[in-house]
Amino acid sequence: MGNSMGGTGTLLLSRWKPERFSAATAFVPPHYTPETGSRLFGNTSSNLLTTELGPNGPLRVNDFFDPSVRISSTRRDYCLTRIYRGRCDEAAEWGQQHLDLFNDLNDKGLGIHLYWDNRDHTASDWTTDDPRNPCPDIGQWVSPVRTQRSDAAYQSRFRNNQSYPGFFQDDQRPDLAGRQPLLGNGDPAHGDAWGTWGGYYDWEVNTIVDTANRWECTLYLVGQSPVTIDNYPRDTATCNLAIRKASHFRPEPNTTLHWRLVSSANGQVLQSGTTSPNTSGLVTITGLKLFKDPVRTRLLVTTDAVTRITAPDRQAQDIRVFPNPAKHTIHILGPGSQEFGFTITNSLGQTTLTGKTQSRTIELRSLPTGTYLLTLLDRSGNITHKPLVIER
């Protein structure tokens, strides 16, 4: 995470070695050009050659200054990245360069969450209005309520070796022309004062399936966050999705893939279709309609026609957790006698306990009082989610 020049450095380092980072967040990163460094970097037109190698050979200075350009020679995908910009920024002025960058990042399907509001450049001033600035420079993502999704603790949900859904072409008002919310024309008075492309989308990090012939993930729009500003203001949104940082699901270009979007509650197929990886192997799904939590959907992408749906709640009616609320131990009740692999996550999505059931019991003594999500995995690969409350 970094602010101002630190934000620029955050984007540079995470693009250079994306395999080493789980997530990156940049606050008001200036849109630097080679001229910023004077003699050190030459100028934009000279575009000096460097000693670093990128995916297509030696990198030039301009490549490092443009966050939409891949500079890693070994990794196609960025880590999960968020960028916050200010329309009233007096140092890194809101204007055409930044609009072009946001649109380029989005159009390339990199899965970067893009945010903007009326903040100025100095972090200590984001919650106060400077009377010297004609623009009302209070950042809506920080005042009166600060978003949780920019916190360091929230970033700990993610892992550098785990795939994730990269959302792009987010449209929160498909009934209106253009992409909503409206970024504007570069004038701080034009467009929506604050908003995000991609930032309301979320997924269950602990139920991702990433195998050679199958990728699955449960998707939703944030709707139950204790931080009110993080909750999506409508019921549905449409988007495209790219599978990013896949470890095993790497089908060859032009392979026919089958996908389905199913209801997590009952397994009903809501959307389906086929797609193919592009020449770099990137798999994208277009035109998804997602819903506000607690309505969740599971996306399945396979190399064969989908015949079995690993819906998170497929077995929910057959499996019970007792007692719930629990104190120190829970028992898993249901048909058969097989044991389960399990993961318990807290309200921030952080894994707090994982292992295998013993005689279908799980010891909870190491966990504090709170609300959790219990995920059970059987030998057939079926996933079941159960809410879990610990009270003492």
C-alpha cells in the first residue's frame, strides 16, 4: 500500500513482481512521465531503453510510467489491485490523463478495482474541506464513513498464489447509456462525484476451485458489510470477468470452454454459454449479472460440458451443524459416515481454522466469540457452507 509517490511505487513493484504480492492498493498515485525525473529518465519522446526485460523483450522508460503496461517477463496477471484517485487533487490533478488511464485499465480487463471521490492529495486532509480549494475536497470513500476495503487488514484475505475473478466493464445502471457510474470528462464538476468500477464486487476466497479442467468461484455484490459505504446501493449489476492468476486452470488458446452461473441457494442455472481463451490463454466471461449479498451465485468454467455443479449449498439441507451457537465443539450431522475437510473464516474473510473433522467433530476452543463461516469439503469435491456462531 502507498500514498502519492508511494502509490506509484506500489503499482510499479506489484507489476514488476506480481507473484510476490497478494494485493496492492495505491492512493492518489501521480501520473508521472519521464520528464518528471529530468535527466534521470530522459523524456517521453526519447523513451530510453533500460536493462530490464519484459514480456516482449527489453523495456523502455515509458513502460514503467504506465500502470496499464505489463512489465513482468514471467507473469501475465497483476495481483489484486485497487487505485483511489481524487477529483479535487491539487498535486496530481484530475484530468484527461487519469481518465484515459482508468479507461485503459478497465478496457484491458486487468481486474483492477478503480475508485474516485472528491479527496485532495494529502491524506490528513481527506476528511476536511480546504477553503482555499474551490472544489469541495472531502473524500466520500473516507468521510463520514471510511471504506473497509482499503484497510491493510482487509487485504490479508488474499494470497499471492491464489486465483481470483478480475471484474471489468462494470455497469451499475445498464438501463442508462454508457458505463455507470459516470467518470466524467476531466472537469471535477462533471460526472459522478464519487464511485467505483469493480469495487463493489466480492467473492468467497476459500471456496475457489482451480484444477486443470475446472475453475469455480462464488460471486456477489457487497451487501452485508458493517461499513455502510461498502454496501452496493442497488440490487444487481452487470460485468465481464477474467480468470486471473490461475494456478492450474490454464486451457490452451481457442479451447472451447463451457460456463454456467448458478444460484448458490438452489443450484438453478441463471446464465450459461461457451468461451475460449485468447492467444495469451486468458479466459473471460462476458455479460454476467450478479446480485447483492446475501444473494450469491457460483460461476463454473470447465473444459467439458458441465455435468456436476459444486454449488456451495447443494448439500445444505442434508448436513447440520450442532450446536449452533456453539461454545467449544461442534458436531457435523448428516447422511453417511465420511469425514470432511473444513475451513472456518471470520467476518473479514480471514481463515481462522482449517483441518479435517475427527469423528465428525471440530474443536473451537482457539476461536474467540463471533460470527463465522464454516466450509465443508467432502471426498467427491462437494462444498457446503454453514453460518457458525460462537458464544461463551
